[in-house]
Amino acid sequence: MTDEREAFHAAIWQTPDDDLPRLVYADWLDERGEHDEAAFLRLLCCMPCATGGGSRSVG
């Protein structure tokens, strides 16, 4: 895993309720030809929280 990818993963993990790191990571993935992964991340950002609380949480 590249240092950049690890940094994106860390930012996403540290801010579970913020979609911005996911969207920036999706753009980064698109630039590298990983379109399916980027589309999946964007889809996750559009989905409401499954717990009904309105925001995502990790763990």
C-alpha cells in the first residue's frame, strides 16, 4: 500500500462522519484508473446511515 493510500485511509478512519476525505480519495482513485472503487466510495457517501441515526459511525 502506498503512503498516499495509507494517509487517505487514516483520514477516513479518523473522521467517520465526514464524507470529504472519502470524496477526495474517490477523486484520487479515479485519477489512477480505479473507477469501480471510486464509484463505490461515492455511493457510500450518498447513502443514509443504516442505523437510522443520520450519520455513519465506525465500530
